[in-house]
Amino acid sequence: LYSRFFTKVLYDAGYIDFNEPFMVHRHQGLVKGPDGRKMSKRWGNIVSPTDVVRSYGADTARMYLMFMGPLEQDKAWNDSAAQGVRRFIQRVYDFEPKAEAATVEVTALINKLISKVTEDLPNLRFNTSIAEFMKTLNAFEEHPERVSADIWEKYLTILAPFAPYV
């Protein structure tokens, strides 16, 4: 809001030659309370980010907020879904690649993940990227003997913007 105001003032004063500060304006939805209503002290349905980070960790809080749904839609907090994201992160910690060299199928999986995340990030479709991470990890866990350390390192590198502490 303020950046737009200052840009308008500077444009009117002749200091800059553009009158809008952003190329794209995006609206993001609200994170509602567990009861589906807007979070409010009055309703007693506030979910404290500090408590979430203390209970589940910062990566879980970040990833769950991205995984809840499309950025522009309102979403209700669901504690059991946040726990599901925590379990996913624990599975990432617990996974051990066992192959010397990755198989063609595993290489195709990581390339599909890279393509999906590359497509989703500019469009702010974080939820579908995270779903692809989960799907890829499921496939890796089925056959860890086909996953090499190199492929696992790529997976973790792609995951880093979503869960930087992993």
C-alpha cells in the first residue's frame, strides 16, 4: 500500500516516469481459524505462528502454509494437516539413498519434479509443487536401492526454498 502511495507522489512530482510500482498485483487469501472463521481474539480461534514453530518446526510451518491450497484462496487452518506436513519432513530426514548410480526411472522422476517446480514457482502454485515433492518421495521410498546420493542431493536442493532448514 505505501509503496504504491509513494510511487504516485513521486510520479506526480516528476521524479520518476512510471506511476505503478509493480508489474503484477496479486491478492492472497486469508488463513482462517480451525473453525473456518476469520481469526480473531473475539472468536478465540487464533493459531499463533510461534506456537506452530515451537510444536512442529519452521519448515513445517512454511510448507504447510504453502500446501494449504492456492495462494489467492482463503484457507482454514487444520492442525492434523500440519502434522501431515511434519511427517513428510521427518520422512525426508529419515530417507537414505542406497544406489551407486541412479536408474533411468529415478532420473526421470527427478527431472519431472524439476520441471513441475520450475513451472509452478513463477505462478505461485506452491501447493502443487509440494504435492509433487511428496509423490516423488513416495516413489523413492518404494525403491531406495535405485536412488543415488546425487539424485537425493538434487531433491534436497529443489526442496530448499520450501524447507530451508532441512
